[in-house]
Amino acid sequence: MRHSKIGRKFGRTKDVRTALKSSLVEALVSREKILTTEARAKELRPIVESMITKAKKGTLAVRRDLISTLGGRTSTAKKLIEVLAPRYKDRKGGYLRITKVVKRASDGRQSAVIEFVV
């Protein structure tokens, strides 16, 4: 039983699930706005928000930690530290917004747009 278990499985194994989350993080940081399912957006928000909070420190250790978390994607970590973190230096949290859009016609899942707050 999954009593008190946190996080969604998305019907995938652990390796595939972490790869999915990593690619969603990279897409969101590079494009700053993506259309995905509501469940994926809700799972993605705390990951990216904690990365931005870390990136606000801007130290070398934080940069290395972000690169390792992102699976070696240095350009994504660079954008987090140099572009997104200064944008939110006076904000204590709530960097992302999830907006529900129409259900997908193919399978009826609730779609959502996740984007950075301006």
C-alpha cells in the first residue's frame, strides 16, 4: 500500500521517472513556459522552486550542485544562476504559476501551463 507516500509514479520505473523530471526541468528553465499535464506540472513545481532558491546564493558549490542535479546540463544551471535567480532576488518563494487549460482531446487528461511569475 502507498499510505503516506509522497510523489507520483507516472506509471514508470525510477530511472525513466527521474529522466522525465530532469527533461521537464530543462524544458521549463530554457523556455520559461511549457504545456504539460497537470500532474506533471504539480510534481515539477517544488523541484524548480528549490533550484531557484539555491541558485540565489550563486556560489561555486551551488553551481556544481545544480549541475549534478540536472545531470550535467551546464547551460541550464548557468541560466538558473545568471538569469532567473537575479530576477527573483527580492521574492521569498512562489516563482512558478500553474494554470489549467482545456482537457486534452486524445485521452481526456487535464492539461496545464506552468510558467515563471513575472
